[in-house]
Amino acid sequence: MKSLRFVRSVVPMFAIAFALPICATLALERAGSSGADSKVPRFHDAKAQTAEFVGYSSSIRLTAEQKQMRDRVLGAMPAPCCKKYSMATCCCPCNLAKSVWGLSNSLIVKGADVKTVQTAVSSWLAFSNPGGFAGNACDVPAGCQRPIHKDGCGGMSESTIVASK
């Protein structure tokens, strides 16, 4: 009789002590994976995705409101190839800038919020050039023709994208 009472008193405490944290962990995992960041694409092939995003920069048309949002988001970020300018304007429409504009366009038309676009752009830039950008590619000889992954602009022509790694 005493052992049955002991089991009845221990089982609920055991369940609370172990089951509750497990359930909470699973709930947080699910919540984390269903947030806005789930709209951030996976980056896996810098060369192919640069071409894809550059294409989006001219093929996806934003409404005036969407363009304002894009310019507001990118206007707060320095251009990685020319830090004197913002990512919204850059100093010229190089392939690096067009890849960022196209990525932003695709996310915005899918309903992404400001934070998602910022996260995606930052992630894309880090993926496309893991060494980081000095912010002066446009001011050094042949900087605009250097591959993106070598701190360059990736070229100026959409037909000749210099972005491989």
C-alpha cells in the first residue's frame, strides 16, 4: 500500500521534471522554424544563385510601396563594394548590387518583412564572400571585374557574371 502511494506521488513529479522541459523544447523549436526567417532562402551555389538573383532584379517589378520598403531596408546598409553609398543605390548597377536588389525583390513580393529582408541580404553577402568586403572595390583597379568571392563587384554585365567559388 505504501509503495503504491509512493509510485502515485513520484510519477507526476517525474513527468513534470522530464516531460515538461521536453515539450517546451519541442514547442520552441517549432516556433523558431515557422517564423519570418523561414522565408530566407538557403544559399548553396554562389554562381548559380548570383545569376538567379541578378535576373530577379530586372524581372520582378515592385509596386511603389514595395520599392519604398526595399529602399528603406537597403538604404540602411552600406554597399559592400562601395561603402560611400548605401546598398539601395550603390554607386553603379554592378552584378553584386543587382544580386542584392533581386534577392530583396523576390522576398518582398513573397511578403517578407523588413527583418527578413535584412537577414537574407546579410546572409547572402556573407555567403557570397565569406572573407568579407573591404567596401572599396569600385575605387581600386579592376575591382569591378573581380569575382564577388574575392571582394569584387562580379562584373558589370548580366551576361558575364564573375561570381564563382
